[in-house]
Amino acid sequence: MAKNNIEVEIKIPVSKKVFEKVKSGLIKTAKYISASRDIDKYYNAPHRNFLIKPFPEEYLRLRIKKDASYFTYKRGYWDKNAGHTHSDEYETQVDDHQEL
């Protein structure tokens, strides 16, 4: 993610019927551009386990794309009802993911 950009992601549970209606509408109105395949590798910190909680609050990720790789630290925040509210994400491009 570029510096100072804010990514907004909204997840809404829907029934299969509603999902199929939305999918059908997209097929009629949207144009297929391309598909991509990313490989995500997650890492733990050597001094503490990020995965000790049921909902990890932070993680380290290496995302390998066709033309670039990115190393990311992400910190999630939850409200008192265990609902995810937002995340801080720090990402940098890596020249050689094998070297990293």
C-alpha cells in the first residue's frame, strides 16, 4: 500500500441467493481484465508468537506476485465484541524474496 493511502474493505454476510444475484449482475456489467496468483507466506517473530491469540493482532507476511514481492507488517484492532475495526499496515517492496 502506498504511503498515506487508506484502504477500506467492507465485508457483509449475504445469503447464497443474494450472492448469486450480485455475481450475475457483475457478469452482465463488468469486463474481465485478468487473473493473478499471489503467494502469501506468514512468519512469526523469533521473540514471541503472533499466533497465540485466537485472532492474531499482528503478523509478518511476504507476498510474492508475478512481477514484485512485498514484505508487510500488519497490526489489527478489534472492538470489545471481537469485531475487527481496522488495521495498520506497513509494507515495503523487496527486490529478492529468496534473499529476504
